[in-house]
Amino acid sequence: MERSRSPGRPSPVLAPAPCGWGDPEDRARAVGLLRQAVHQQGISHIDTADAYGPHTVEELAEEALHRYPAPSTSSA
């Protein structure tokens, strides 16, 4: 993934780099990159278009950035 750039200035947008379609080969690295981009580099927008792989970026972003554990599926 790489940071997109507007003419003359960086843009806080993260988009998959060329040939970055579908599930990443190294999921842990992709999750780490998303965390670093948001928490250390100030990225404020992650492009989640289905063209990168249906639900791929959404799932990675959820894993990387969601603060809370998944809800329990047990009933009381």
C-alpha cells in the first residue's frame, strides 16, 4: 500500500499499491501497515473499494483498528 499524493502536497489517503489486489500474502504485515499509517503517519482515509478484493480492505481495517473485542455469540 502507498500514500496517495495530490499535486504538490501529500494527501492523508491510503490506497493499495499497484498489484495489491485481493487478500495480502502477509496479513500480519498488512494489518501492521494500517496501524502504523493511522496511528503514526496521520492517515485519515482508507480507500475500501471492492476493486481491491471484495471486503478485503474492510476486514483488514477492522482487524487493525477496531478497539473492542468481537461481541459474544453466547446467549444468556
